[in-house]
Amino acid sequence: MNYIEIPARAEKILDTLHEAGYEAFVVGGCVRDSVLGRTPGDWDITTSAPPQEIKGLFSRTIDTGIAHGTVTVMMDGEGYEVTTYRIDGIYEDSRHPKQVTFTSSLREDLQRRDFTMNAMAYSHESGIIDIFGGMKDMQDKVIRCVGNAKERFGEDALRMLRAVRFAAQLGFTLDEGLKEGIRGMADQLDHISAERIRTEIVKLLISPHPSWFRLAYETGITSVIMPEFDRLMVQSQNNPHHAYTTGEHTLLAMENIPANPVLRLAMLFHDIGKPDVCVTDENGRDHFRNHASRSEEITYQIMKRLKFDNYTLSRVCSLVKNHSLYPQLSAKDIRFAAFHIGPDLFDDYLLVKRADILSQNPSVIPDKLNYLNEVERIWNEIQMHGDCLSAKQLMLNGSDLISDGMKPGPEMGNLLNHLLFEVLEQPHLNTREYLLTRSRQLREQGRPRKDPDISSEP
């Protein structure tokens, strides 16, 4: 490819810098993605112009990283990072150079970048500037560091995880020298913030090849950022339900579910507790009773450690906790299951269930899929009928009970739960008239009721 179509605003920035007598190119990921036929997310620009000159050439700029030569130029409300050619100094924190030196050499600027495919620049006047063989590496579908891998990873340890993430996104292999560099330096990821690691993990998981998370294990990355996963990879599953180790089952399950962060995280973690609960009987068969509960506990710990937001954490933990539930094939039991899991999560639960089943022993898959298809059929009917599945859908609330003379307190919550359970059993009872009459009867009788148990797989 000799021509890359640059967005009009980015091209205007290049033209302005050129007219002022400076070199300027779009650089990095936008060049890589354009060559690969992907849509770039950002258009970064590198230039020989010093930061203060950049600021003087444009009416609105933001000093986003001016100490390192980066100025964000605002064009019609959209920001473009423009960075002066630079040479990085010593990295003391495995992320930031202690100091940078501005240079007039594009080669020296490209030489500091992570991978050859990210070390290319482009302008209409010069075409693609590819000093380190990025085009050939992309043709060969290989990810290779610019120069010495250990030096690049010593500058920013996150590059090791980024290499695995790019491999999963692009379907590329890792250069052997790069892999050896990771194996020798993976412990440096201890210096990287949880937020940056989390971002790369999520990008990897929602890639076209989430099972390539295996590369993070094989290169020693997970031993640092998620040692719990390493235990999965060596945990056997001598059980009729399974044909793979727990780790291989997990990797396959991630391939069998849509590329959604919550869903992929749920599959990554759904069996993470199995090594803790494994019991092998006298016949050599492995059992994992209560593994879903233990998996939820470990999932919570990992996601807290990686500083996931509470919304994502809550949904993933709920799916992990409930992934082994097998409700009976009746509308009543499936309504109770939806109430237990959460009506808004039940569709995701079904996706998790399907991915889990599809990753088990091929001999058990047909029967389990027949069961799941019937659950989905009943669930669709429940939704079509608009059955009540939660307290907020109940045709009676706390205000109604107060108006009827009941004092607020725990008893009110217990009463509403009792009414909800009756409606879950018999949806036609969800009328205000019935519920109000029934509430008066129950208040006289004082009858509490608990949520029924829902079956789990053995």
C-alpha cells in the first residue's frame, strides 16, 4: 500500500506543519491499521516541530504531555495528539522515561517505539516510512520488537502484555526473540498499574482470539498478573462431563461466547475456583462440588485487584456464581431462576451456560444442549407473557401497604417477598386486588417464606 486516506482534520494539521517548514507524519497504530484494512481509532502525528512551535501554529491546543513533547491539537472539537520527535532517556519505573530529548531525526523517534508494525510513519508526500521492517512483519503476520526486546520491555513492561493482545487481535504470532524477552522479564509487570493491565486484558479477551490468553500463560505473564489462572492450566478434570483440563476448557469456553467484556470475563473466571475444591474419589474421578461459589469469591478478589468498576464486577460475579444452576424444565422453576439470577442477567446466563456446555465432553453436549434449548423456549414464553419476575414488577408496593395501615420495617419486606413468591408460582395472581387482600391475610397469620432452592449440576 502506497496511499493512506487521512481524515481531513488530521491532514489539515499535517499541511499546517509542512507549510511552517516542519516535517510531519501520521504515525504508529493508524498506519498499521490502515495497511491492514482496519479502521484506525486514533490518528497520532509526529513532527520535527518543537512543542511551543506546535502551540503557536494552532488556535486551540491542550498540554496533555508537553514535558514529553505531546500537544493535543483541537480541530472542530476533536483532539489529535501531536508529538515532537524525541529520544527517550532512562526508564526508572518500567513505564516513563526519566527525561526525553527532542531530536530532528524521524529515525531516532521511530526507533524508540515498541513493535515494528507500530514504528511506521506516513505522509502523502513521502509515502510509508518503514525503517525497521514493519511491512514485512505484517505480511508474515509476526509481532517483533524494534531492536532488542529486553530493552523495549525494560522501557515499558506493559509492552509484554500488549504483544499478546495484538497477537490475539490480529491473529499474528510472536517473534521467538520477543517471547524469550517476555519470559525473562515478565516479573517487571509488577511495576505496572492495575488499571493499565486491566485495559489490556479486556482488549485481549474481546479480540477475535480470546483463547490466545494461553500465550500470556506460556510466556509467564499470568504468573505475575493472574497466578490463579496458572492453577487452572494444570488442573485435571477426570470426569465424564469433561474432556480437557480446566484451563483448556476455559480457553475454549471464551471462544464460544460473544465478544462482550462481561461475558468473556465470566467465562475466564467461571471455573477459577475448581483447583481449590477438587476431590478425587477412589475410582480416580474428579469432583468439584461448590466450585461456582468458590469461583465467585476468587473472581471478586481478582477483579478488585485489577480495579474493575463495580457494575462490571457485580455482573461478572453473578454469572460466575450461577453458571452451574440447572433449573427444572417448568415455567415456575425458570421464573424462580430468573428471579434468583436477575431478570436482566438471565439472557447472559443462558449464553454462559451454552458456552460452558459447548466446551465440555462431546459425548454429553447433545443432551445438555437439548435441555438448554428447552429452557430458552420456556424463557421466551415467560417474556412474551410478561410474567412478573421481580419486586418492581409486583402490582403492590410498600406505599400501598403503608396506605393500608402497615408500618414500615423488615416485616413489610418479608411480606412483599412472600407475595412475590406466590406470583412467581402463579403469575395470574399479580393483581392489586388479590395482593392487597392476600397481604391482609398474611399479616394476620404472620407467615414468612424463603426463596426456594434451585438445582445445580452435580
